[in-house]
Amino acid sequence: MTIDQHPPVARTRSGEALPQGSGMGGGIVAGVFAQAESMRPTLYGEKWAIVCGHPLVTEVGAEILRRGGNAVDAGVAAGFASNVVQVDMCNLGGIAPIVVRPAGSDEVSAIAGVGVWGAAADLETLRAAHDGALPLGGAPSIVPGAVSGWLTALSRFGSLALPDILAAAIALAEDGFLLDPRTASHFATMAESLAQWPSTAEVFLPGGRAPHAGDRLRQPALARTLRRLAAAAEDAAAAGATREEAIEAAHRAFYTGEVARTIVDFVSDRGGCLDTADLAAFRADVDPAPSVRFGRWQVHVPPTWSQGPIIAQALGILERRGIREIPFDTGAYAHEVVEALKLAFSERERCFGDPRATGIDTQMLLSDAHLSALAAMIGEHALPNLPTARQAGPPLPSTTAIVVVDEHGATFAASPSDTLDGAPIIPELGILCSPRGVQSRLVPGHPNMLRPGGRPCVTPAAMIALDADRDAVWAAACPGGDVIVQAIVQAMLLVDVHGRTPQAAVEAPRLFGSSFPGGFHPHPVGDSLVFVEGSFSPEVADDLERRGHRVVDWPANEFDAGSVQTVMSVATPAGDRLLTAAADPRRSAYANAR
């Protein structure tokens, strides 16, 4: 984390040195201060730090922290707000994979805010009904998981009452907010898809057109749904319920009764396989997060209902490959990263799925023996697709992310998702019903096959790393489908291996390998494809091609390269602990710290 304190003397192309000035001038240019290491600064805080996918969402979480809430309170409030402000990228009826570390604990929990297929869902029936496809609109609907994920996190690890957590999201939905240019552009990009569903078009294509930057977006039906949750908690508290019991009342208000019936009726009319009993029985599971050692960090990720273990496997493989000795921005470095990720994605194809059905122990996949065996498969040339597994048998564009750490070390990281073009809005509720079934496989025997009551392995993932010896914590999350875990791994390498500041690490150029079936139906395969951002040196792409990779040039700061959001604790020379926060500018992410 160093900055060059001796900037080079300015010269003409012919080599003539120009006069240098001081901070007050005196030269052609001042020539005193070092070039910025990143376009944005790494933020430092003592009490808390937060990074979210949109400035308004970050401010909602920051306000909870200012009022004395902990990291989980802030994360959940930001989560509900993201379902309003970033409704293009995530939805209250969608999913919310979460990892949480309580203050002072060496344990990290994974919360499966990801729904399940209905008990009546049948692979062969769906295949026959849609000629082997899985069309959006109703067929791939699973139980909405985000609400249970948010409420479970708040109940188990938060401290504030639910109405206080929901207040900002309700106001943003009811009163509306002004669209920034980037979010407005997303609606324009999605306009054709949104127009196919009248209930969606009514809210998000007013007057038959995509909203413009500066337009106010109001979502009154969504506001009423959020108010229903707050009212259920308020009524329970007024009747003498504890904070946790009041949150449970809100959970019942969503997953039973009128809301559940409305969801089921809407989905059933469009070919879905949900029943009210499926919603009533649903609960976001809470389990220990599996982990791997990487340098001084114990890196915790969700189990195999998420692709999160790819982060841990890739880091473990790279550690065993000697990645710390290979310079960044070289072909050798890029090859090692691409191949480690290729192996980890091959493992996703081989054995990732709902662990309740597969019986796979994620921790076994992270054992020294297994990671060493994977690392030994890497050579000087590109491996074939899916080197650890035989290949088995309309993408959604993205996700968002929330990362929070408070002064006591409590940590929250989440990747809420389900984009607006994935399913029609349920008009009475202002939400869609998660179409995340598109990540299940319609292949009998596949570990991630569609199963009645089963949870698909989803692409959104987050991580929390701990260094118990230094009482340090590091959290990260990212949007971007199959890019998510690849972007997180590369940012972590730049911080821990190459000493970049967090902000410089998230802004640095990235690679994206695609030598595996994509995460979304119909799971297209890229044969040895590697996408390379333009800000890498030309030697990187040339060397990758010599090694057998098929290179696709990306522009610098490519949107599809993800948007890593990270918070990390660091120690000062005096031994004080500070928090650093970084927000990837490839998208609308913003950080705040105090």
C-alpha cells in the first residue's frame, strides 16, 4: 500500500527535461505530487465503514450506523433499500445470499436467503412442457428468499427493531427518488424485456418509455408491501412481543396469508410450481461458512448452494502454485489465475448444488490434499474445459452488493439479486417472484439438477476473511454472474499479494475466464475464452494466446468485469485499528466511513 513519493521529471518526447516547480508553481507544471494510485481514494474510518452498489443505499446504511446500529442492522437496512433503489439489479422478491461475523467472534455464518423449488416441481414435467427450455415469466419461479434472508440476519445478529430498519426503504419506495444517469440507462437497456409484461411496464416504463435521468421513480405497491412487514412487527411489539418475536411476525406476514396467496396465484397462472405450503415452510438456513487458509487470512464463503466456494478453491490453488512469487501484469500471472479459476469452475460443474441433496461437504473440497491435487493439474498451457468433470448437459444481467464492518468487528456481506427483466411484477405487491430456478440444471443426475424443494446453486456470493492473530477482518462482495467470484479473487490477490490499497485493487484491470457452462439456462460454454481488460499490458494477452487461451479484448473499466466492494481492517504503526473501504467505479458503488 505505497505511493511513489518521487514522481518522475516531466520530459518532452525527445528527452528534454522541463523546469520543475513547487507547490506554488514556478515550473511549466508543478511536478511535485505523485500521480494518484486510483481514481477514487481508499476511505478510512475508525467507527464504521460501508460500501454498497448505489450512493443512496450506502447512505441508508450509514445513517443506521450513525444512530448506533451495528453492521448487521446497517446491512439489512441497506438490503431493503437496495430492493427499492436498485430494483433493476435486485428485488424484494428475489434472493439475498449473506455472510455474517458477530463482533469478537472467530465464527462466520452463511445465511441462505435463496429460495427453493416448490414441492410439486418436477424436472421431466417442466422439460416436456417447454421443450427442454426454461422460459422466464413463471416456470423458473422459486420461493422468494431475500425477505427471509434479511429478517433472519436481523433477528439473529442485529440489534434494532424492524420498523426502524425499514423506514428509509419505505420512504424511498413511497416518495420516490431521482434516477441517476447510469440507473436510467439500465432501464433503457431493459426496456424491450420489461415491455413484454404490462404489470412491469406500468411502473418502470411510464408513458411507454424508459425513464430518463432526473425522473422520479415511485413504487407505491412495493411501499405497501414493506409497510405491511413493518406494521406486523409494530403490532406484535405493541402486544408485548420481543424484538425477535416481532421480526418473526413480519416473516409470517410475508410467507403466509394474503401475500403468500397473491404470489402463488400469480406464479401458478404463468406456469409456476409454487403452493402456499412451500412459502409457509420456507426459512433461510443458517450454517457455518466453510473456509480456507490464504496467507494470514481464513477466508469464509457460503456453502455449495452458492458459487462462493470457487473463491476459496481458487485462492487455495494459487497459494499452492506460488502466486506470491509471480509479478502482476504478466502473462504467467494471468495464466495461473485463469487456470486456477478454470479448475474451481470445473468443480462447480462436478459437485456444486444444494448440499442437503448432494451430501457434498464443502470443507472437503477445501482440504489441503484436494487443493494440492488441483494445483498439480496446472501446466504451461491452457487446460481443456472442465478438467475435473465431464460436461453436463436467457441470461440475467447482474446483482448488487453490500459490505459493512463496525468498530467492534461485526461484519456483514451480501449479494442481493434477481433483476427486473427476470419475471413480471406482481401488481398488488410491487415485487417479482424469484426466477432463480434458471440456475438449476434440467439434466437428470447433475448435482445442481432441478429438485422438488431443492435450492439452486446461485452465482451471487460474498466472503468474510479473518486474521485472529491481528484481530483483523476483510469482507467483499460483487455483482456480475459468473464474473463475481473471479473479480473478488483478483482484487484479493492485489491487496494481499501485491500490496495495493483496496481502492487501487478494485480499480485494477481484470480477466474473466469462460471455460465452463455458464451459470444461467441454457448454460452456454466458452471454449478456453479469456476476456482481458484493455488496461493490461499487451504482453498479457499475447502470452495467453501462446499458451492456448482464446483472448477476447475488453475495454478498460468494462461494466461486465464486475464491481468489487470491500471493507478491510488495518493496523496503524501505533497499533490502532482502522477500517478501509473501497468501491469499484465500474458501476455505481459508493463507500462511506467514519
